[in-house]
Amino acid sequence: MNANYQLDYIEGIPAKCPVIGCPAQLPPQQLLAHLLMLHRPEDSMQELGDEWQNICELDLFELSPGSNHVVDAIAYAGSGKANRSRPIGQELQLLHHLPILVMLYVRPPKVNVEQQYILYLVAPVASRRVRAHVSLLSEWDGSELRGMRCLRNYLDAPLNDSEELLHCNMDYLIYKATDVWKHSTAGAMCTIQLSVVLLGEPNLFEVPDDQQEQSA
Ligand SMILES: [Zn+2]
């Protein structure tokens, strides 16, 4: 269905822990567990609510090809309409927050294939209800550039909103290096801005194909 489905190997590539001074380098799922168990969530994650825009700035010179990088570590609280939104405390309230890592993998260039920047979301559950609108912002006019989305598992049927949104542990958003560099700042610091907007209600006990509750 999609020639990019073999991107699964990215999950095994270590990324550096985003907490300053911590030397840990782990594959994304293990890194998420590390953040939850070995750091205080209020130090290592930021709380985001439904439809809040978070803009992440990255220095392109620090993104080495062949490596995974943490763009953002989020405790997602949802809309709070169901009293789920609580401030992050010393004990992350897992019943109320869905921990999510926004990851970036820089795929090195190959013969006849341009270098690519691949974004994806990592969470403890493969969530279909929590989804994100992720895009690259242009510093010149603030416009958004949409990446090419592809499914992690080509056997998955595309979701209705698959053209617009990323789902945790399910899909990737791919940008060509020329587009990324075109949208970066010029000068000594070569930075890009990524916009991340999360949508939907977190539910750590979500099970795949749970149609009952959705149709209720
Ligand atoms: Zn750490």
C-alpha cells in the first residue's frame, strides 16, 4: 500500500533523554518509560490541553542523520470537559494525562533518495482517539507546510482523518530535506519551527477496535 511502511526500524534507534544533564540514550518507547519512572514528570514533560498549540524550535545542526531526536515530551490532558485535566504533580496522574513523545528521525540521504525528516508520536497506547496536527512553520510568513503522511503498518486501514492528523504509534509524517531547509532560519543558528496541536480525549485503557464506546 505504501512503500514507506518499513520505517518500523526507526523504533529501535536510541534517542537522547531530553532532560538536561541526563546521559541516557534509549529507543523511544523505553525512553518514555525512563522519563516517567526516573524523572519527575513536572520537570521532564509539559502539560498540553486539547487544541493548545505548542511550537517547538529545533536547531538543524544538532539533528544528526541516522538518529532519533525528542522534539517534545508532553503530558496530554485532553479537553478537561470530563474533569480529566489536572496539573502535573510529582506523580504524573496517568489516569488523567496521556504521556506522548513527539519524535523526529533524520533519515540519511541515499543514492537518488533525498534526506528526509520523519516525525511520529510515541505513547503507551496506540491511540486512535488522541491525534495531533503537526506541521512545519515558515518563519517568513507563518504559513504551515504539511508533510507526507504514511502509515506505520500498511495493513491498517487509513483512518477518516488520515490526511490531516497523526495518531500515536501509528503513522509518520515525512518532510523532504529541501522543504525543511527552505523553512529554516538563515545564519549561524539554523532553526525550524514545528507546530504541534493535540486533539481528542486521552484514555490509557483504550483498546484497538473498541467500536462499542465510539458508537454509543
Ligand atoms: Zn533521563
